Amino acid sequence: MPARGIGGAAARARLRRGPGPGAAPGGPQGVARPGDVPPTASPRSRPILPFPGAGTGAPAGGTRSAEPVRGSLFDVVKVAIAILDTSGRVVLWSPAAEEMLCWPSEVLVGRRIGQLIPDPELVGQAERAIRETLRQGSWHGVTRLKDRDGVNVPIEVRISLLVDGDGTPFLQVTLADARTVAAVERDLAVRDALFEQSPLGIAILDTDLRYTAVNRTLAEMNGVALEDHVGRTTGETLPERAADEITAIQRQVLATGEPVIDVTLAAPVTASSGFRSISYSRMTDRAGRVLGISGTVMDVTERYRAVSKVEHARRRLSLLNEFGSRVGDLLDASRIAQELAGAVVPRLADYSAVILLQAVAHGDDLPRHGHDRRTSLLQLGTASVQDGPEVEAMLRRGARITFSEESAFGRVLRTGIPELLSGKDELADLSYPGDPKVQAAQDLGVHSRLVVPLRARGIVIGLLVVSRAGYREGFDRDDLAFAVELADRAGSSLDNARLYARERTAALTLQRTLLPQQVPQPPGVEVAYRYVPGSSGTEVGGDWFDVIPLPGERTALVVGDVMGHGLRAAATMGRLRTAVRVLAALDLPPDILLRHVHELADDLAQGPDEALLATCVYAVFDPGRRRLTVTKAGHIPPVLVVPKDGDGGPPAAGGPLPGGVGQVLDLPSGAPLGVGGVPFESVQMEVPEGSLLALCTDGLVESRDKDLDVGLGRLVSVLEQPYASIQQACEAVLDTMEQGREPDDVALLLARLSHGETGTPTAGWTLPAEPTAVSRARRLVRATLADWGVEQLTDTAELLVSELVTNSVRYASAPIGVRLTMGETLLVEISDPLPDPPRERHAAEADEGGRGLELVRRLALRWGARAEGMGKVVWFELSPEETEIDWTQ
């Protein structure tokens, strides 16, 4: 074969002479010349000369020469060239050979190569290699050569036969360090093993992001043949939807050099379904040049599904916990139903409905018989991912649900077994034939539905119906099991709400029965009241109010609060209110009345192990004297609003409230009823005409985050405003106090105080405690009744007045008061300073006295006695219609 780079005799002569001018000195025989490098000098001590024109920057033939390549594979595997003649004599020794074995060319050129072989056996091997090359044209093998320091260096040798143009043969010897070649070959073998046998898909892409190599694993993953990858991009190999995301990642890695590790993507549709983890990194050579990117692809379908399953279970457990916390303190079936419907959309379904028995919604008893088509059902909870007429038709809240006994609704209600519906026929058999809700579901694309029973105490109390539509996957058995678990939790909460509603209804009924059914409007007092039960989050309390007419046109105003909630508190409130009314009928002073109620605490308590604890405020208003007497037992104080100067004229019943200046009455606090240890004290005051008195319970003014004084101040500011009527003032108070108050019962009683009816005749005298007082009292009564035009009452009034004044003269030593008031009846009051009330006794036929009070009892319409100040008042009433004394009684 012709020798490359060696032509004719001139070339052969150059080979024999060795390097020409400008090259390293030394002839074929290695004889040193002036200026030659000494034989002992190492080539490493001098720079290696570049090839002519390389790296000098000088143009050759008008063009700039190429820069030398640095950091390439040749820096790792060094390859040297030597030219031998057929006798094994060195003709050419390249600079790389000099660097490899440290023998300079001027020393070796012209000598036999055997001088570098340390072992005679290896010398024979070299001779045989030369002969074989001359015969076969090539030879390769491993031998050892001795460097200049005498160290044996393992060398991989390849010999090729060259022939110049004249037919003269030469031997081209390629030398490489056998240790480095072995290491490179080992690395390549490892690379090949990893590339071909790896369970991971491996791809190599160039800077144009075209595949240069892929292994069989990746080809199988992609479902594309090996040969169809090489030279193509990912977009040309995989489907567009899968390729776009991968291509974006490849471009990012190629541009930034930042690797992307373990990104999970769905497998392309050309391959088996599943999920893949991809990783990409940029490749550079030893010189830092970007060669492309490498990528690995791992099938993580099982891992992804396992993690997804765990995450799916975690989300569902979170949903259960979230639903439990949201309905845990709810006691309203409608709100629980709505929370349940909203909890499953969109996390479990696209549409949901909660259908309950009417008994559950209204707090009635659960049915004892099985469900049939006559069972009354209400759709109380709904949720959906969209709105529209079809959704309204299918999920109208509050709709009454009708079903046939053989439908899915009928079967689940009857058996309590949940059902998973799929397919057109099953979905159509939901409630009854022709149900517009079924048609609306079809129009919405519903393709899968769960009908799950809501159970409590072993009884089906409703249904949870959830649906999926569109491209969403249908329900499976895991979804059904989860829906059953959610429905069971909701069933317990719904039953608790039903029981609470039943107890609350009973307590409200009892409480409203025990509260005043009709509130009187006594003379001199215009009354307005409001009672507001606690919110649905609390039970009924024991708040109450009362308006009690008293003798002498006086009025008792009462507001109280029994501590606790529920039926027992309501029952205790009823007993306490009855006790107050009975004691009020005895016309006891307010402080004495509360003391007697406190003494009855053990009998009025809810049970033997629970003491009575209640607060109360008791006020008595006397319109004739414009006097207000108030006492309280641990209750919040009343509020009194006095008209401004000039606004206190006689108010018209039902007329406007002019407003005024309000104050919280400063009263002795007193201990709550049932506590004791603190005496009750009454406070008397005169009130201007048209004053407004407000009594309320603490639910109106207490707040979680504010002091009681803040609520009382707000109440005062509201009542100081003018209103069209006292009823409007009541509404204004409730509207203002509603925000931020405790969710407790509220009792509010407003009373506008005045002198009573205009022109009511009144007369009074003070008489000395002497016997002459009796006859004087008779004359004054007769003359006054004649002036008033009620002479028909004169005889009875004179007789009874004389008896009562006689008793006072007999036992009292201080002045005696006589007072007459003519209203619908004639009220006669006799007062004296003796505190002991009169006692009626039955006189014998022979007794001359002791018949005074018996006459009063028989002849008066009503009579009684009350304490007043340090003394007492004995009073009686006569009706103008009774004109004659019936002595036969």
C-alpha cells in the first residue's frame, strides 16, 4: 500500500536523514552535532515543538491555522508513532514517542528497536512480529519497552506495512500505554454493560436534542424501535402531548446546565399506561464543550400508585376529620345536611344531595315500621360543581322526594344496603319512572352514582346521593366504602340534632306555657315585652318575666333567670314564677317577698342533688304616689330613662316615647336566690311622669369579649333615643344588642310609668289616734262619696271604715291615715304605724267584738294588708254596682 506523507526518493532521503532544518538535531546514527541536546537530557525538560504552523496564529495559504484541541481523549490515551525499516531500524521517532518512553529521536533514529526491549524473549517476539507484518501486512499485541530510566513500560503495539512510491516497504508502529488502554477499555465495557443491561431507560441526545443513542429498555418503554429513535427528536418520537413537556425539560437542562432529577410524568399513550420518572443532565467533554444531554427514565408506576394510594387515603382521612370537626357542635339537621353535601364536592363527586326523613328534620320520633313510598323525604343538603337549570332541577334544596318501592331509593331505604349505580338503565331507575331529576342528570352527563343510607340506631333516616359526570372516572368499591363511613358519621350527628330538636321543642313549649299568656296593662303602666329563645347552638334557658297587678292600682314588674338550660331549667322557672305570683298576692314588700322565695329554694330546686340558683329583680310601682320600689337578687340592675325637662307631660297610651336621660339604677346587689348570706334591700324613689323602666336578663347585655358595663351602657344609649312607640323601642333594643351577645335566652320588659288615668278622684286625711277619729272618718267618707256621686257605696264604706279605724285607734298611738281612690272600684286604705298585720278571728254569738275583719271580708270585693315603711296598710275595694248590704251573708 502506498505510504501516506512519504513520496519518492526525496521522502526516503528525508526519512534516512532524520529531521530537517528547524527540527531537533541528530542524524540516523545518533551522532551528536554541535548544538544537539545531550543524550542524557530528557525531552520533558524542553517544550514539545508543535506541528508546523500549529498554534502560531500565522496564516497558511491565506487562512488562519486551527487552534490545538486541548482536553480531548488523546490526553488520556497517548498514542505515539514510529517508522521502522524492514530490519527493525528506527527511521522516524515521533515527539509523542519521545514523551512516552523518554528517548529522544536523535538517540534512537538509525538504531534497532530491539535496544528498547529488555528481555531476549521479547526481542524474538518483536522479530517475529516484523516478519508477520511483512507477510500479513499488520500485527498487534502487547509487549514491554524500556524507557530511558530503565523502567519496563507495558505497551500495546500495532504494526502496519507501508510502501512508498518506489515500492520500498516500511513499518508503521503505533504505540500506546497498555495500562491506560486497558482502563479505557474497562470503562467502555462498563458503559456498554450499563447502557445495554440497565433496567433504566437511557438516552443520549446531541445539542440539537436529537437521539444519538438509546438502550433497549427505553425503546420498550416508549414503544418505539431503536432505529426509529436515532437522529430524531423527542417530539418526532413520542406523541405531541407527552413530548411537549419532556422537550421543555430537555431545553432547560441544555441551556442552564442544571440537572433535573426525578420528575414524574404520565407514560406516553404509545406505551403501556403508568408513570415515569425522568432525569436529565448536560454532557461536556474534558475541554468543557457541550456535547448534549443524557437522560434516564425509570418506570415508577408501582411506586406512584402506592404513594398515590397513601395520599388518597390521607386526603380521605383528612376529609373525615374535617367533616367531624365542622358538624361536631352543630345541632341543626338542615345545617348538618348542607355540610355533608358540601364536604364531598368536588373532592369525591361532582354533585351531591342529602335526603332526610321529615321526622329527622322536624325533631319527631323515628318511624317504627319500614319505609315505603308513603315515607316523607326532604332534600335538605345540596352541592354541585356548576350552576344551571339542570342543576336546579336535580338539586333543588327543600324539595320533597317521591320514590317507588322498587327503585334504588326504595331499595336502600328498605334494606339499608348501599348501591353503586352505573349504566343507563341503573341510573334511570333512581326514584320513579319519569322523574325530571333523572332527565336532568342525563343532560349533565352523570355516568356514575352512589346511593348510601344515613343510619342512626339501626334505622335508615335518610340518603346520601353523590354523582360523577363528564370525563371523571366512575366510582369504585373504595369510593363506596368511604361514602358509607362518611354517611355513618353524619347519621350520628343527624340523630343527635333530631334528639336536640325534640327536647328543644318540648322545652320551648313548656317554657312558653309557663310564661305569661296575657300581660295586663294596669293603670299608670304601659308595658312592652320580648322573649327570645337561645340560638340553635344552645338549649332553652330559664328566663322569665311577669306583670302582676297589686291592690291600690299598684303593679309589680318581675324579670328573673334560672341558671341552667333544658327542660329542668324551664320547669324550675315555672315553679319559681308561681311562687313569686303567690307571694305577690299577699302584697309583701319586695325585699320580704324575695326573702320568702329564697327560703323556698330547696323545694323549688331541680332535684335533691342540685340547689336552686336564680337571679331576680322585683319592682313595684304605685302610680298614685309616683313611687317605685325596687330590689334585686344577684340580677343585673334595671335601667331608668327620665324625660328631659318639659317632656314629662301625661303620655298617651301607645303614643311616642320622647327619649330622655338614662341611668343604671344603683341598687344593693343581693345574693342570687338559693345562695343566701346577703340580705335583700329595697330602694324607693319617686319617678317623673312618663319615665321608662327597663328590666332584662343578662343574655341581652353580656358578650364574650366585653364587660357587662359595656352592654349596659349600650342599652342606656339605645333607650335614650325617641321612638314612635314603646313596642318600637323593644325592637330597637333587640336589633342593637343582637350583635356580639352570648347565644342565651333574652327576656326584656319595658314599662312606661305615669299617674294613671287623668282625673281619677283621690282624697286622703291624717287623723289622730283618738276615739273621735272614728266619727270624723265616717263624716269625711260620706261627704267625699257624695261629691263623687257614688252615694250607693256610702253605707258599706262608712261601716267598714269605722271598723278599721276603730282597730287602729285601739292598738296604735300614732296618727292614722285614711285614703280614698275612685277608679273602676272604690279603693279605701287605712294606714297606721303598727307593723303587725291584722288577724281575722271568728267571734262567738255572745262576743261583743271581734267581727270587724269578718265584716270586711264579707262586704268588700277584695281586701288585704301590706307592710309600708315601719307600719302597715289595710285596704279594701267596693264595686259601684253593689248598692245594698246583704246582711244574710
